[in-house]
Amino acid sequence: MPGWTQILIVLVLIVLLFGRGKISDMMGDVAKGIRSFKKGLADEDEVQSAQPEPKTIDATASHEENAEKNKASHG
């Protein structure tokens, strides 16, 4: 596992290679991506909540009603 001095040296090298401006730009882009992702999730939830719930059909009730209609028409 790297020690604190090794982590510090890597961070200093990253800052020297990319500069503070590029790092802050990259972090801003990451933040925008996260916001966009969260917005997409929220939009998806809104679309799903806007769709009506599927109706359930009680097959036994309709079968019984059909049987009663058949009895009435035949008898």
C-alpha cells in the first residue's frame, strides 16, 4: 500500500503535468456528467409515473358472467 509521501509525489506530478486549470476543468466536466446522469434518472422516473398503471383483469369474474349469460340465453 502506498504511503502518504508516495501519494503526495503522484499528486504533485499530476498537477505539474496537467496544471491546475485542466484539473479544475476536468472536475467541472465530471460534475456536469453527474448532474446530467441524475437529471436523466429523474426524467425517467417522471415518464414512468406519467404512464397509467396496467389494469388487471379478473378472469374468474368474467368467466362467471359469461356462464350466467349462457344459462340465460339457453334456458
